[in-house]
Amino acid sequence: MSKHFIIDGYNAMHKLSLCEDNNLQAGRERLVALINKHKLAGSGGNLLTVVFDGKKDSFFPFENSEKGVIFTQDETADNKIKRMVEKAKNPRKMVVVSDDNEIRYYTRGLGAEVKSNAEFFARAKRKQGKAVNEKLNEYDERYSDITNELKKLWIKK
């Protein structure tokens, strides 16, 4: 049973800090290169699509690779991902990779499997070692203070 992985492109790029220099083109290339290098879709029979908001602003070298890259043009990547799962013949074969809760809840409700960026990129994290691991931990630390403050405000014991 082959699966179709759908990656929320900019969500993953920012989670992995692949766009630190504010160069979107370079960040997109780094993301797709990381996916290709570590064969994160697993079996060769699996499909993988990376979805980015907007239109292609320059030549994108991975468009003709074994991995699909979509620029959504006139809709958001979130809506495109939701529609892809809605239109799938068997949503149970879809795996949506995003940390965006709205996408996660919606697509899970349609029957798709959902993975966080940390779960999906764990294989690359193990293989690549410190560099990716430190970026994921740095991101988690950066936002843990905000999360803790919100918990104090909203969760009364």
C-alpha cells in the first residue's frame, strides 16, 4: 500500500529554520534537498508533494525530480492541502506533515494520517545529527515561554 505524503512547505521550512537568511528560494531548495537526501518518503512507491503558498518566483530545480513541488498560485497552501485530501480516492493513504493545527485537525477528520514536522523529519534528524536536531530544539525552546504563558492564562487548576 503506497502512501502519499503532503508537506506544508513553508511550515516545515520555518520549523527547521531553513530560511534564516530570508532567502525563500534557498530555503525551499534546502527543504527539498533534505527530503531527497534522506529519502523521507520511504519506499520508492510512495509519493511526496511539497506545497508552497504563492507562485513560483524563479526557476525551481526540483520540479522535475522524483518529488513533486506545487506552488498554489491563487489559494493558500492550507486550502490546497485540504482539497488534495478531500479529493483523494482513499484519504487513509495520505500523510499530511504540518504543525498547523487547523490543517492537522481537518485532514485527520477526513481520514488522513497526520505527522508533525518533528515526527516526519526525525529520520533526517538522526542521520544529520546535531545541525537539524539543534534547530528543532532551538525552535521548541524559543516558543516554550509563549506556550507556558498561555497555559497560565487559560488553564486554571
